[in-house]
Amino acid sequence: MTAIGRLKTRPEFLYVKGGTRFATPSLVLQARRRLPSGLPAAHLARFGFTATKSLGGAVIRNRARRRLKEAVRLAAPALALEGYDYVLIARGGAVQRPFIELIKDLERALAHVHEPSSAKRRRKPPSD
């Protein structure tokens, strides 16, 4: 079980933006391994949450962020990896989808961002 921390500053969010990304109907998950540091919180998986104004007014954006935070609280300790930073960007489905589906979207996104990409995988040359 991985301990969960929070991303709070703009440079932390911008650092994660350059990492792996996966979109679902309710969220976009960005993930990136943190640079090694001697800080005591280096073993945490840290999460940041955001919702753009195109999603709706402040009430809608806050509801979307609260739902994402609760989904992370329930699903992430088992699937998030230590030393990674994650940013969840709310989409329209974050407010409208049933909560169980939101959790499934998060679980699928977490599994996908940690899979080795097909471009990075080495394939065996065909043997003749």
C-alpha cells in the first residue's frame, strides 16, 4: 500500500505534464517519475487535481475535483507507485458518470500509464 501525498505548486504540475498521459471519459491522468531527492517524502505517490473553466462554473469544477480526490483515496493506494507524481484533469464525465465508473476509469488509467509502451519494448527479430 502506497502512501499518498499532494502536488500543490505550479512547477510540480508542469513537471508532470511532460510525462505519460492517458485519457478516459471522466479524467485525463498524467504521470511522471520524480527526480531522486533526499527529501523525507520521496517514498510517496503524489497527486494533483485540476479542472479547467471549460468544464463549467466553480460549483461544477469543485464537485469534479472532490469526486476525483475521493476516487484516488479509494483506488490509488493499491495501484499508484512510490516515487511517481500524478495529475488528474477532470473531464465532463467526472461529474456525470456513476462513481463506480469513475473509479474504474482511474484504475484503468493508473494501470495504463505504468505499462511499458510498445515503442519502448524490444521485439525479437524473426528467426528464419
